[in-house]
Amino acid sequence: MPSEHIVSSFDTDLKEISRRVVEMGGQAEQLVADSVQSLVKRDTELAQKVIVLDGPIDLLQREIEEKSVLTIARRQPLAGDLREIVAAMRVANDLERIGDLAKNTSKRVLALTGEFHPQKLVRGVEHMSSMVLEQLKEVLDAYASREDARAIEVWKRDGEIDVLYTSLFRELLTYMMEDPRNISLCTHLLFCAKNIERIGDHATNIAETVHYLATGQLLTEERPKQDTTSLTTVPFPS
Amino acid sequence: MPSEHIVSSFDTDLKEISRRVVEMGGQAEQLVADSVQSLVKRDTELAQKVIVLDGPIDLLQREIEEKSVLTIARRQPLAGDLREIVAAMRVANDLERIGDLAKNTSKRVLALTGEFHPQKLVRGVEHMSSMVLEQLKEVLDAYASREDARAIEVWKRDGEIDVLYTSLFRELLTYMMEDPRNISLCTHLLFCAKNIERIGDHATNIAETVHYLATGQLLTEERPKQDTTSLTTVPFPS
């Protein structure tokens, strides 16, 4: 029965692609957690590890892309199955970018050794990170279990992270104005906070992909975007 | 002759995909140029325009992805043709991100109205932008004409942009330390400079894709990465 044979090979391909995406998700999640830890604890050894471990994630993304394209070409999947593969490629793409952002945060840790480093400045970044990590974990679980409702919850909560980021941005600018010795550290923390906020955006992208996967529909509502830092300035205290 | 019919439909699909990528490239290039102009001239009207015009670029990316996937599924292309389509998807992906970065720069222009705004602070960003725009133009021409040598030139020059970015980063930190009234502006300029440096990275990605398209090989050498700003701090003058 050649047709059954084809169908079952296709299922094997599909499961293998999906399995690799989930594996990649686990690696990306760990990398984000480690990058934040390296920043909070000023752990340069952990930071170095994060920088190195971004490589395998990039590699996995290319493998998933390659395997996906070959599967589409060989198996000519129809709508539903095609959606599975396109979704896998999109999620892998977001995870690759998440890995890059974690790596960038850890690179900054290496820049900050020996800098004036009041612990309170880092606390806001840590708090924001824990929210983003929770979002990432949730959306990866939603992908693995194809749970649309869970993905939508993640999607809705992105606005809260943006609010937090905007307030952190103002806070860090204020610290810089209060004491110029904070400028170097706070600049790097601003970029770290931006990295983390963007990781949140990628989690939201993944939520949109899970929704598309589960329903075949695009999330057409406007995204609950509340990051207004590009519109934020802090007046110099007179 | 059904097989010729299939081949020619496939060619039509392929040309259409490639045409849309080139069109998208033109739009992204214009958006980057306009975003820099909006920053340098503090032109909020132009900035608003950039923010709106990022939308059609995102849409084009989705269309290219959709058309590519359907073409792979329907036509079952072999190696060379498959490479064409994968390359188109990758380039579209980079162009979409370039559009986002241009939009982010223009959003910051809106934040800076009324801010203390010494023209000299912006000049470094302007200079760096002109180099990046040149890179982007070159690599898009290389894609349109499938010229590997031209793509490799772009790829090699990315290091120069990174050097420029690192020096600009230090310069902006120094301005912040000299006069706290510069902090708000310089912070946004740092993010703008980072946006532009990342646009350069995406141009380098596209160069790698053109090389893969022209030769079937990956550029295996280590990328000439010289952005060390994540490792850069400026000591507070004592």
C-alpha cells in the first residue's frame, strides 16, 4: 500500500520537525534564563557559556528549515499539514532570534566587570525577565500541546511586559541623570532590558503562530502593544 | 507537452517570487533612508510616514512566504530551484526585520521633539547610516543580478561598520557624561545607532544568502564581526 507508506513517512517527518522545534525551545529558554542569571550575579563564566551555546541553536534553526523545505518538496502536503511545517519554520525563526538576544545580554556582562554596579539598578531587569521567561515557557507549552487558549493568554499579557519595560526605561534614565557614574552600567542595562522586551515580542509571535496552527486563522486584532519607550524621554531635573 | 507546461508555470512562479523580493528590497531601502532623514532633520511628518509604510513591507514578507511554500508544494522543485525559493524566503525575512528597525528609529524621532538637540551628536549616526545604506543597495543589486563577487564585497565590509559603531557608542557615552542634558537624546541615538548597525548585519545575512544562491555553498569563514560595543564601557572621568 504505497499511499499509506507515503502518509506514514510524512507523519514521521512532521513529528521529527516538531520534536526538534520543541528541543530548540527548551534550549532557548535555558539560554535566556542563564543570560539573566549571568547579568544578575555578574557571573562571567556563565556569560561565556551562554555565548558559546547560542551556536547550537542557530544550527538547529537551519536544520529545521532544511528539513521543512525538503519535506514540503517531497511530500506535497495539503493545507493542514503545510500549516504544521510553516508554523515550525516560523517558531524556529523566533527561537533563533531569542538565542541571539540572550547572547547579546551575556556579552554585556563581560563588559561590566569592574564597573560601579549598585544592585538595585539590576533588580528591575531581573523582575521583567522573570515575567518574560514565564511567557516563553507558557507559549512553548502551548506549541507542544497545540493549545490555542493558552497561546492567546500569552498574547494578551505582552502588554504588561511593555508597560514594565517603559517604566524601567524611565527609571534607568533617571539613575543616569542622578549620578554620571551610573551611565555606563545603565546604558548596558537599557540594552539588556530591550533584549528582554524583544524576547517577549518573539514569545508573542510564537503565540500568533500557535493560534494559526490550531485554528488556521490569523490573529487579526491589533497586538496589545504598550511599549512606548521609543516615545519616552525623561526631562533633565532643573 | 504537459512537462513543458509545468516547467514554464514553475518559472513564472519563481520569477514572480523573485520580483516581489526585489520590490520589497526597494521599499526597505527607501524606508531606511527616510528614517535616517527623519532623525537628522527632526522631521516628524516623515517619521510618521516611515512608521505607516513599514506595514506594507510586513505584508509583502507574508505574501512571499506563502507563495514560496505553495510553489514548493505544487511544483516539487529540485535542488537548484529549491535553493532559489529558500533564498527568496530568507531575504524577505531579513528585509522585514530591516523595515522594523527603520520604523523603530523613526518612532524615536517622535520622542525627541523639543529635546536639547545639538546637531553634532547626530552627525556620527548620519555618517554610519550612509555606509549602511550603501551596503544595503549593493547587496540588493547583487541579489537581483546574482553576482556572488559583489555579495562577498558587502560581506567583507561589515567589519568597517562595526568599528564605526563601536567608536560612535563610546562617543555618545562620553557626551552623556560631559553634560547630563544630553542623556535622553544620546540614549535614543544609541538605540538608533544600534538599529542601523543591525540593518548592516541583515545586509550581511543577505550577502550570505546571495552567495549560497550563486554557488550552492555556505560562507563558512567566520563573519568579520567587529562590533565590540557590548564589551565597551567608558570610564567616568575622574
